[in-house]
Amino acid sequence: MASERIRIAMENIPLEISGRNIFTTISIGIASYPEHGATLQEIMKNADRALYISKKKGRNKSTVFFDQ
């Protein structure tokens, strides 16, 4: 999945801040049309819900929205 490749790449790219290398992590929420919403608002809402699922599972994850 592309989101996992992005997440892993970000994890391995150091950011130099004040002469120090800092490594970051990201959490990603994914929703798509029309599977997860018929309007932009529905898709954004469901992507946001998926993002919070990623964070709840321990962060640094990507999650595709699913109806619960």
C-alpha cells in the first residue's frame, strides 16, 4: 500500500534541527470515493476517523476507513 511506503520512508528520513538529526513518525487515515463517502465532507470525515484509529492503535500507522 502506498501509504505504508510513505510512512516507512518518513520514518527513515532525518530532519536536521539545530544541528541534530530528528526522526519523525506519521499516522495516516485513508478514505476514498465512492467506497467511503459520496461527498467530499463524508470522505474527509471518514479519513479523519481512520486517522484517529491509527493514533489509537499506537501511532505511526496507516489505516483505511471501514464502517464499524
